[in-house]
Amino acid sequence: MKRLFVRLIVLLALASAAVSCSCSGNKEKSPAFDTEGLPSEPVFDIVTDMGTIKVKLYSQTPLHRDNFVKLASERFYDGVLFHRVINGFMIQTGDPYTKDPAQTDLYGTGGPGYTIPAEIIPGLTHKKGALAAARRGDAANPKKESSGSQFYIVQNPATCASLDGDYTVFGETLEGFDVIDRIAAVQTGAKDRPLKDIRIISIRPDMPVNAEAATTEKDSSAAETPADTTIAGK
């Protein structure tokens, strides 16, 4: 009888530990912002350690728009580097491997584990400041599916014009063209990687002052009540 009692105690302890581990392992960060109520063409601030780039996402490319919003809300982009920079061409970012200095050999190959069907729309071109999705080359990717997270921002539309019709353009820059130029001008080494890290601090919706105040007030009140892929080379 005593042995049976001891075995029951051990089994209960193991079950309790398993539940505890499961709960702690499933803890997730709360969303950075509420995705509900965003306009069909939301505006986001890409805050980098070299300045802020304000961008608008296109309603004509809903798969890419919604994916970008989802990842931003999950803080997926917080801390990623601009891992590929070509002056006179574009600046590229969005690889989660770049958050880990021990994974430098994998920079440019990371993502969320899925791709996005191409949304190549006539008229959405590689103009200055355009946001476009990186992807694998045609040989391995004949459907031109986009990376699940990596994207690039056009610095020079003349040299990027050849990419029109081959890559999904899903947004444009509204402000911060000077930031794009400053990032593009940094010194780079092997694989066009900047010698000094350039990091995205956060990507958040650009909200009017009144909306921000309302959100802050809402959050405060709630507290009181008990988130190799490259583009074609130049």
C-alpha cells in the first residue's frame, strides 16, 4: 500500500511538471499592435538605427500586405539587419537569422517557414522607395513565389527597372528617402553585407496623434483592471 501511495505521488509530480513546462513553453508575447481597424492601405514606420522610413502598403497585393502586417504585429522584424546593401540598386532586410551573430553563414536564407504566392500587378513598378518581396531565382522557383519575410527597398529605379514583372511590389515609401540613401551608401563587404550592422528597431503602424492618445488611454485603463532568399543580383 505504501509503495502504491509513493508511485501515485511521483506520477502526480511528473504530471504537474509536464503541465508547468507546457504552459511556460507556450507563452507568447502580446501583439505589438491591434491589426483590426487598419485601413486597406496601411502606413507603417520602419524605424532603423539610421532613421525612419515611412511606407504605405498596397491594397492591390493583399496577401503581401496582410503578411507584412501580421509579422510586424508579432515583432518578427524587430532587431533584424539590412543584410544585403547595394549602392545604386536596393537595400534588403527581413531575415530572422540576422538577429543571431552566430548564424552569419545563413544570412539571406531565413524566413518564417513559408512563401507567398506572387502578386505581380501591372503598374506597380520598382520606383524609388518601392517595397518588393525577395525570392529565390526562377530555376528553383518558376512561380515567382515571394519569401515569407524578406523584402527590399528600391534605391535606384533605373537599375531596378529590369525587375518589373518578375518580383512582387507591395508598397512604396512616403517619407525617409534620405534614410534609404544613407543606408545604401554604407561600406559593405562579402555578399554585399554592411561592415557595420544596420538594424530595424521596430515596424509599427503610423497612427495620428489622437489615435495614439486613445490607444495609450485604453491600455492604461486596461492595466488598472485586474509575432538562399535574394533578389536578382545587379
